[in-house]
Amino acid sequence: MAVCAEIGVDISRHRSQGITAELVDSAHWVLVMEVGHAQWLREQFGDRMGDKTVMLGQFGGLFDIADPIGGWQFQFRR
């Protein structure tokens, strides 16, 4: 939240949730940061994933974006 606030984005009302089959079924796309995330989704939800998986990094000229979860603030900034 602190790093987002530095750039004027308020995410204080955001709440994460685990992914479910219902969420996958209702999604047009599922954005992932790492190939491992895409692989895990395919293992968990199989054909439900179809061609919904999109690498978030492709919008910024990257492939993988290292997931900073549990890391230091500088990792979230990067």
C-alpha cells in the first residue's frame, strides 16, 4: 500500500482473494506475473483456463515480472 501511495494510487480498500473455478469461469483474461503462476493455474484448473492466461509483463516489454510478495518495498517499486 505504501509504494502505491507514493505514486498516488490508493489501494487501501482492495482485498485479495484466492482464485476459484468460478472466478476463472467468469474471467475474460487472467493476468499473471510469472510463468510459474500460469503453470500452476493450468495444473489447478486445466481446460477451464483455455486461452485466458496473459503475461502482465508483455504490456511493458517484459516477459516475467518477479512477484514481490513478502519482499521489501524496493522490490515492489521495481
